[in-house]
Amino acid sequence: MKKITLIIIAIVSLSAISPGCKKLLEVDPQSSITDEVFFKNENDFEPYVTGIYTYMRLFANNIVYGTERSEELVAALNSRFGVSWSQIITPSSGAINYNDWYKAIGHCNLLLKKIEGFSFASNPDAKRRILAETYSLRAYFYFNLTRIIGDAPLMLTAVEDENVPLLPRSTAVDVLKQIQSDLDLAIQNFTAISGFSKTAYPSKYRFAYGSAMALKADAYLWNAKVLGGGMLTLPLPLRQLLR
């Protein structure tokens, strides 16, 4: 009898606890940051473009596709070099992961779309700078990507749901054209900022007019020398410097 009583008490206790457990498990999240709730005012764009720079730092600090593929490093007994050091970069070798590159590009695309609806009437220079930096960042990401894999899909529109288009790879020449177009837009916005100066660098951690121009020259040289475009594809001032 005592055993039966204990069982009944246990069942009653579990019945009382169950609704509480269910309630605890079904608590709605207090916040959820998505593009639907984030881009509500002009102040949201500055932290967003700042966040995109973390991808730039990630790629700049990665030696897998640069130093590791050069003659600078020599294998030793405890080497941890991967297939890229052996120059085996193929779709099946696992040497390349496009995910982070296109995440970074996707963030640029999303910002460029969302900012269209904001006039920045009280501070138009802030919008020009954010646009200039975002175009510079997208150009940087594509330039580094095409230098590694050559032909690459050109994703230029924002992806806002699970329907991600499966784009074919565009030729490296077309990717370079897009890079130059982005940099032209970046430079256009930089030069439109009030009190613009070619020698001004508001922050050494962010793109400015001078760094956008340097990246543009680098892209022109890559097209001329690596992709075989020839010296005549270079702007006249750059050709004169190289004489």
C-alpha cells in the first residue's frame, strides 16, 4: 500500500511539473536580429559596415593562399602545411571554402540594398562614406577571390531568404570589370564628401580614397599582366608610371 501511495504521489508531482517544463521550453526569444528588424534607421548602417571589416581582417590574416603557396616557407619535420602548399587547389581537394567569401559579399549586397531607402538628410556625407567603404570592401573580396580561383560567380544582389540563386562562374575578366566598377563608385562617393582631400585617411583601419585608388591600380595590373590584357588596358597615368 505504501508503495502504491508513493507511485501516486510521484505521478501527481510529475503532472504538476510538466506544464512548467513545457512553459520553460517554449519561452519566446527576447530579441532576434534580422534584416527585417535591424535596418530601421540611419544609425544601423555604421555598425553594420564596421562588422563587414571583420571578414577583411580574417582574409588578410590568412596565409593559406598567399605565403603558404610561395617559396618563403619550407617544409620541416613538424610542418602542418595543407594541400595549398603543395599547389593542389582543385574543387575536390578541399583546399578552398567559398562560404566566408560569399558571406562577406552577401553582407555588402544587403547593405547596398537597404541603404537605398534612407536619405541621410541630416548627414549626407555619412551615407557617401558608408557607400564608398562598402563598394571598396566588395571589390576587395572579389579581387582576392578571383586571384585564388580565377573565374567566380558574380553575386551582386541581396539574398534575403532561403532562395539562393545558383549562379554560373563568370570569367575572371568579367569579375575584374565588376571590381573596377565597384571601385569607380567608391571613389565617386569618397570625392563627393564635404571637405574631401586626397591625402586624408580618417582611419587607418578603414578604406579611404587613397586605399581605393591603390586597390584599383592593383586590379588594373592584374588584368594587364596576369590575365593577359596587356599594357594598353592600363589607364594612361599608370602606364606612364611604369615606363
